[in-house]
Amino acid sequence: MEASMTKSISGTCSAMRNNHVRDPGVKAGSSGNARLPENCGRLIRLIGPGGAGKSTVGSALATQLGVTFLDLDEEFMKRVGDISIHIDHMGYESYARENVGIYMSMATVSPSVIALSSGFMTYPYNIHSDYVKVRAEIADSPTTFVLIPSVDFETCVHETVRRQVGRPFGRSSEREEAVIRERYAIYLAIPSAKIETKRPVGEIVEQIADLLPPNTPLCRPMNRD
């Protein structure tokens, strides 16, 4: 029976990898007739503050599940350019609007794990004509997870600042602290599982895999026993 289950899981994974839905060409920032993809149940979204480990955990989780990993920040830089330069020249609202459009085109690639930008769930509701709909779908999905260093407020602030100041963006510790203090309550209010990330990546990946709904059309990790 175990061999049969392993064969079934392996076959499902192969079939899903061979049937990815390709990007139909939704342009960044477009609002026209854009609509949410019908395959949202085949997406895992990782949200949370900068430095929470979304990219690291997302990559490891996608590898374990045998699906595509996508990073919204990396995709923005591929399509538009350096994030800091764009914000300096065009403003934060322009960046956020472009980011929503880019996310919508990325969300057509399934099955996949997507690491969202740290501020994605904190944008003004009028930033993009589809943002309210997009945000609600992400927040309400059982395959969305909030990654956060700790659910304890001060521990989260301290750890986020510690991680962020060691990254290449060069923002001051004061600025990083102000950002996480402002956004912490927003992350905690999202009705998704909160995953604390002050521990080994493998443990985090296993927890998320275990929390996936049993009927979600995503590959589950194979039993190693």
C-alpha cells in the first residue's frame, strides 16, 4: 500500500508540473479587464515583514513540494528595475501599483509558491483597481501563511530590525523599526496561519506542509518513513 501511495503522489506531482498555467501577458499596473486567476487554490502565498524568511522558506518549500517558486521582489526587478531607484524616481505609489499588476500575472503560474513583497498587504485600497479583490483573495485563502520572526511584538520588532540592517538596501535601523511597528498589527490581523521563523528552515517548511488543507491540489511531501 505504501508503494502505491508513493506512486500516486509522484504521479500527481509530475502531472501538475507538466500542466502549469502560463502567464497570459497581464501587464504590470494594468487595470483593464484584469481578473483573478481561477487557480488560486493551487497557490501558496507567503506574506510578512522584510527579513521574515519568505524567500528562503518559499524556495525550500517549493523544492519539497516539487512546484515552482516565484519571488515578487525579484520579478519586479526583472520587469521594471531596481526597487529603490524606482521608488526614488517615481514614488512609492507607482511601485505599489506596478507590484499589484505584476503579482496578478505571476498568480497565473500554478502550482507555485509565491513570496510577496513585505508591504504588499499594507497598500492603500485605492492603489490599483483590482487591489481590494486581490488582497481579499490572498487573506482568505487557506494556503496563505504569514511568516513572522515572532508573534511577540517586541521580539518581532527587534529581530526584524536585526535581520534587515544586515541586508543590502541600506535603510537605517530607525526606519526599519518604524516600518515594522507600523505594520505589525496589519500582519497579525490577516486571518491566516502565523508561522514563527526564529528556527531552522526545515522545521518551518514541515509546519507549512502539514498545515496545507488535505484537499488542496498541491503536491504534498513524500513520506520518508
